[in-house]
Amino acid sequence: MGDCLFCRIVDGTIPAKIVYEDEYCLAFTDINPQARVHVLVIPRRHVVSLAAVGEHDAVLLGHLLVACAKVAREQGVEESGYRVVANTGQEAGQSVFHLHFHVLGGRHLAWPPG
């Protein structure tokens, strides 16, 4: 997907501060952080959103959540707590239509979210 911002980060044509990567996913700091720790975890393969996944994506989704936990641990928020969020669709706040999980921590996160 040549016009997808996150696909361009995956292929290296757009720079990002990468904090974790493996053969299936990439994690990088958000350019507009909403907490001291705000990292985006994305699949290397283009997937539009959670609404676009199927049974065949179960292993990938599990891998992405394990990567979120690794990122939280490496960023030092495992003990204090963190939140993992996937905005799905425009009304939910999804602005880049490439599946991504926000890993947020390092501050008190109120509930319910805004």
C-alpha cells in the first residue's frame, strides 16, 4: 500500500523512532504522544483495522499483543500499568487505516476514556 503512512514506515521510506521490531511487527514512538510512553505496534503486513481481520489473522493478533507486552516491559511501565488501545474506524478515532495498537503508560489513565 504505497499511500499508507505506516506501510511507508515499515519499508523505511518514512523515518520513525523504532523501539521494537521482529519479522511480523514494528513498534515506534507516536509523534503526538498522549502519555510519557506512547508507542504504536503495527503489523508489517497491511491490515486496515480490527474490523478487517478474520480467523486466519488469529496468530498475527496474538503476536501483536505479545509485542505490546514486550514494549511495555522495555519502556518501564509493566509494573505501574499501561493501556493497550486499538481504535477501529473513523468515529472511534482511527486516523491511519493500518491496524495499530497504542501502548500508553507513564501517567494516570482515567476511565472511561474520552
